[in-house]
Amino acid sequence: MGDFLLPKALVDKARDVVEANRKAGRRVTVAESCTGGLVSAALTEIPGSSEMFEAGYVTYSNASKIHELHVSEEVVETFGSVSVATAWAMARGALAASDADIAVAITGIAGPGGGTPAKPVGTVVFAIAERGVDPAKIVADQKFFDEKTRSGVRLQAALCALDLLMP
């Protein structure tokens, strides 16, 4: 298929997501923290992604989560930036800021520092928000990626986020 900027596994999965969402007539948006735009980059690597990719928000700092995606300051302070509550609020904020049908949010600790016994390096939280679905229905999950490198955690998190974007 030619040369790609990103790892083949990521591009292949992104191609599946683009094709499936194009067929479904569904537009997606992504709110990324620890992946730093990797999911958005993977999607836009695929020709035709403009038909299904609405927007990507890279909100790395807590302040940007609060200001750009309207995550409540109290949520971040109470539960931390790597929490189901924050991921869910990021997904809802991305959905509200865009015309997408579905939003996936990713926040986590890629390392090598920043981990705690409660939230070790490799902890990543994902959340999904869908337009027209009761916002009280929280779809979120915390995963642990036992990768040895920062790039390994980020790649696994991006692959997982792409899985969540499949219709």
C-alpha cells in the first residue's frame, strides 16, 4: 500500500475504522491526552478519512481539558486527569464541540514517570460518547498496558481507541 509515517499495525487498524465508518455514514471525533494526536494522525493517514473524521482534540494539560473540552475543574481535582470521570467528560466535550456522531477520549500515564501505586505507568482510561444517547449512560473503561516503553503504551492506547471507533 505504500510508505506510511506510522506503524503498519496502526495504519491497518485506522483503515478498517475509516472504511467501516464511511460505510455506516458515521462521523467521529477523538479527544486525546496521552496519545498526543496519534489516533487522529492514524485516521488522517487514510485517503477518504475526511468523509468520516470530524475533529481531533489534543488536550494534554489539565488546563486544556478544562478550557477546550469544558471538563469540570472539580472533576479533574477530585478524580485526577487519568480517571473514568475525566475521560467521560472529555468525550462529552468533544462531542459537544463537534458535529460528530461519536467521540472517543483517551487519557493515561505513558511514562516513564508520573505513575503511582494506584495508577501505575501504563494505566489508560477510555470513554465513548454518542450523539442521541442518554449522557447518564457512561461507557468508559480503564486498562493497563504492560509495555516497557512510553511509545509502547501510546501505541497500544491508540490501537484500543481505534477499536472503540468501530461501528
